[in-house]
Amino acid sequence: MSDITNAIKQICEEKNLSYEAVLETIESALAAAYRKDFGEKNQNVKVEFDPETGKSKVYDVKTVVEDMPEIEEAAGVDIAANLRSADEGAEEGKFESKKLEVRSKKGKEKEAEAGANKEIFKGGAEAGAGVEIVQEEVRKFNPKTELQIKDARLIKKTAKVDDVIRTKLTVPEAYGRMAAQTAKQVIIQKLREAEREMIFSEFKNKEHEVVAGVIQRREGNVVLVDLGKAVGVLPGEEQIMGERYHAGERIKVYVKYVGTTNRGPEIILSRTSDEILKKVFYLEIPEIANGLVEIKAVAREAGHRSKVAVAAAGENVDPIGSCVGQRGARIQTIISELGGEKIDIIEYDEDIAKFIAHALSPAKVLSVELRTEEKRAVVKVAEDQLSLAIGREGQNVRLAARLTDWKLDIVGEKIQAKPEEAPKTETEKAPEAAPEVKVEIEKKIEATPAAELEKDEKLADEAIPTEPATEVAVEKKKKEKKSKKKENKE
């Protein structure tokens, strides 16, 4: 392997270019150097270079055209002579000069229809007719890049129009300093153009996709993001309001547009597009990437809140649970990726009334009245749910309208509970239950001494001996009973 081949491969690795592109650049540089020292400025010179041997072949390339006068012959029409001859032919008359208007035709015709100066001579009253001289545009023959068919058939008998004839030229042993400088400039320019074309092709394929980058710096209201092989531009209108961008921070961006300028590819990025929300869901949720869960619609106010309508594409799949994840792990990852933006996961329904009711969550909807002709829906909610359905500054209903693509009118309705069905609260039951408990306790407290007294009397009766009672003993017992009753009452 020659040193030239090694150098070409090294350039390919550094610039991430193909071997053929670098070789074509070298051949263009050698052709420019040949024209500089040995050829003519507009001469169509092609070079075939062999990097292994370092040798080259030079050709003069011309296109076969029909026979026509050369440039010098075509320019031989003398307008002044035509004017003189016209002046001699008109004895009396008035002379008017008008410039021919050149109009380019649109459509299938490729060549523009043009005319030279148009001179009109009007004779006297007796002449009554005008003399018009028009010079038509003649296609010019360029001998540096073209070859007439009569000359081409001297080289190749079967030559026909539009064929390419290559004539081999003498290869010089060395080029001059100016030619070498020209070749160097051509190589630098061609390599830069090839690199730009490669970058443009690569990112054009990534258009409308989400890519990861590193924040490079801020220039005014614009943030520059390093995407690896190129630098993308994040304009102010595509930035999330309130989001701060620090140099060196990794960020996911949506490639909104890829174009070309004189300075190279232009890559416009976005953080506010609805598409970036969809793409992040595709990246973070396997069920969506696999097609088990489908994103039906997205409504977003970047940096504040979003609503995403999802539906299960297969059986036994929970679309909302798949997006939220275990303990909200999946949705929290997406929220942090979008700078803390709140995201509502809505279950999609083919029934538009149910879909509208779901879209207005977390508010609870009582009924939905559809007006299909106007594509408008009147949604009734309880009065205590009205502010929740509308949202802060109308954000909730605005996002729901965008998500469903229907105009929504929110109406609050007062709900009155029936008396017989009105449930009693704990606070209402407590005052009624408390006195009953108190009475029972008091009764229990009051009943206890009497019961004990009766028990004591019964025990006393049982304890009296069965011997005959005297009157003195009976009186004594009565007095003892009375004294005990007084003590209990006190």
C-alpha cells in the first residue's frame, strides 16, 4: 500500500468520508492544476488518478453538438448596417426606436425566447406600411467544451449529438508553484463540501426524530447544541419557557428542520413541539415501541401541562398502567426529561362523548351533549367540579378541546340530594347518641346501690337463726333496717 493510499484512508477516518469521495477530490485538484499551467480557463479537463502508482491520465472532454457557426461568426451581425439600409429605403417618414422585450417562458420550454433590438420604420401617408427588422438570438458554439458533429465523426465515425468525446492529453512531469497552490485550495474546498454534504445527508435522515446532544453555549436568545458531527440551533421560540440551559448539560431535542446554507448544514431544533413528547414516550415505554399501546392524540402547552390519549392495541393490556409504570417510575422519567412538565394520561375511547369525559379529568363529568353539526359538546359538571374542569386560566378545558378536536362548553349544575336519601353524617349522629349513653350510664349508677341493698337483705334473712323470735328481737331488727336505709339514702 502506497503512502498516498494511506494518506487518503487517514483523511477518510478523520473526516468520516468515503474513499471514493476523497479520490474524486484529488482528481478535481489535479484537473484544476493542469488548467492553470497547461490548459485554458474554461477547458473541460478530466483526470484519472491511480493512488497506488501515483500516476495520472489527463483527458480533454467535449460534448458533440450540431454544426453551427462559431462565436465570432454569430456575432457578425451589424445592427448599424441594418439601420443604414432601412434609412436609405425610406425617403419620407418618421423614425421610432423600441427595445425588444425579452420574456422568459414558463412551462415545458427550456430555452428563453429573446430578441435583439427591434426597429420599426413608418413611411409617409403614401407608404402606409412599416418595415420591421428583427435580430433573433443565435445559439453560440463553444469550441472549448463542445465539438461539432462533422469534427466528431473524424475521431469516431459513429458519433452522434450529445455524445462525449474524450481526447487524451500529454501529462506533464511536474506542475508549477501556482498550480500546486491551486490544487491545494481545491482539495481543501472539495473536502469541506464533501464533509458538509455527508453531514447534511446524515441529519436529513434524522429529521423529525429525537436526538441527544450536549449544550455548547448560548448566543443571545439562541442555544447551540453539540450533536456530535454538527451543531444544532435551538431558537428562542422553540425553547420551553422557564427552562434553563447550562453548558455541558445533556439534553434531548427534536430535529425540526435540516437545510443548507453557505456556511454548511443548518439544523433547527425544538423542545416545544408535540412530536418530542410522542418520541420520548416511544423511547421510554416498551409497550408503545412494540405497538401494544398506541398514542392516539397529544395536546401540549410546553413547560406547563400536556394530555396524552392512549389506547390498547391488543387484549389484556392496560394502556394507562403501561405508561405510568410501577409506582409512576416511567412517567416520572418523562416528566423530568421535559423539565417537570405535568402530563395527564387519558384513556382513548371511540365513543366521542366518553372520550371528552375522560379528557376533562381530573374533573368528574355528569353528562355530555354532542352537537355534531357544529362539532361542539356541552359538558355538564357539578358546581364543585366546575373550576377543576376549566382549570387554571382555562388550561384544562383548552387542552381537552385540542385533544378531542371538539369545541367544549362547560356548564355547572347544582345537585340537590333527596331528604329520605340524604345520609347522616357522624357529626349529626353524635348529639343524639350521647344523651342515650349518658342516661344508660346514670341508670346503671343509680341501680347499683338498690341491688346491693336487696342482696344484703336477702343474705341477712338467710343468716337469721330459725329459733323462735321474740318481740324485742323483731323490733331490734326493724330499727337496724331503717338505719341502713337512711345511710344508703345519705
